[in-house]
Amino acid sequence: AETLRSHSDSIIRSNDDIAFIEFRDANSKIIYSSKDYYSKQAQDAKITVSSPMIVRYGAETNIVGSVMVGLSGTIIENISTTTRASLIFAFLVAWMAVIAIVFMDTILLTRELKQLHDGVQKISSGEFGYNIDCNDASKEIQELCDAFNRMSNRLSKYNDQTMESITL
């Protein structure tokens, strides 16, 4: 029993997750239990694992007892806390990336729409034939700019024709 005690003490002191170790004989009588020496730790055990102790003599197998180990779950809690923190961090990074993408897209779209707005202002002030340069715009805005430029060129031609017919 003294050997079991010294080995158990060594194991318990070297591992924070082991709350207790208990050895039983083949009749389930306790041979040694660290619960007597580490009662506070033993009460904190959240997981208990038991395994038979087997001795083999050639082809013959004998169960000579069992060992029960109580685990505090500290490692599981630490892993859970680390995993939770990592997931929260990844979630926040993903949200920040989404917000940055939406912000950049909004800035680019606003800039492109401002170019169109400026072009409409020019035409409304009488600058027929004014063309908007939207070469670096998105496909949809590029199509809108092209349509605007065609309309502006037609307005300029109509204006020129009207001015010629008035002067004749």
C-alpha cells in the first residue's frame, strides 16, 4: 500500500487534472485511496474513470483488482475557454472584414454615383455633350455611364440642330 501511495502522490502532484486515484482488489475492497489524503481535490472530481487491473500468465488472464481515477476537468475547461476565445476572435475578425468590405464598397459606389450626379448637373446647366469618364467603375455603373454619355451626345446634336434651324 505504501508503494501505491507514493506513486499516486507523485502522479497527483504532477498533474492538476487528476483529483484522486483509488485501487481496489478483486473483491472491490479498497487497497489504497488518495481521497483520504486529498479529500478537497477528490470532491472536485467531475469525471471518474475506472479500469480493471489484469495479470496475464501465458494464456491465463486474471483480474486482480481495479483502478479508479477522478479527473477535475481542468484541462477540459482550459480547452473550452481557449476554444471559446478563439471562436469569438474569429467571429469578430470575420465581422470586421465584412464591415470593411461593405464600407469600401459603399465608398466606391458613392464615388461612382457622384460622378453621375456631377454629369447630370453639367447637362442641367446647359453643357450638352458632357461625357463622364467611368472607365474604372463597376460593370453596372459603366453601363449607366455609357447610356448617360450616349444621351448627352444626342442632346448635344439636338441642341446643335435646333440652333442651326433657328439661325437659318
